[in-house]
Amino acid sequence: MVRFDPELTEMVFFDLEFYVPKADRDRPGVSLLANPYKKDHFLLGGVFCKIFPLQKSSKNPKFEHYWTWEMKDGEKAVQHLTCICHCVGLI
């Protein structure tokens, strides 16, 4: 039987939003339309949340919003989101 430790069991929600040009939005057989390496595709930002679902404190999770227009610089937003991924062990 698996036992979950309330102190160690965590869930990470990471929702990234991209702009995809109209010409690339209707490609059959493609599940991921956004591609940051393609011209005119770019990161708009995203929302991040980390919770410990077995603890009472997870009832009111804190969502952190990171948007390029708030940071005034798309590259800065990407660096910040990459830092978050490193901090929670996603990359």
C-alpha cells in the first residue's frame, strides 16, 4: 500500500498561454499548436500554483500570474517562468 506524506505530497499547476498566428491555428493532427521556435509564435505569460493537497492550507491556493505586458519584456517573463520551473523541479 502506498502512503502519502502530507508534508511531501505536492501538486504543481502551470498554465502557459501563447499567441499562435491565425494561419497556424487549424493544422490537422497537431495537438500542440504553439511553438516558440516558429516565427510569430510567442509567450503571453501564464499562471502558476503549487499546493499540498493533503494539508488544510491547500483549501485557498495562491495563484501567481506572470504576463509579458506586466513585465514590459517578453524575455524577462520567460526567464522568470524558467526560474519557477527550476525551483519546483520541473526542469
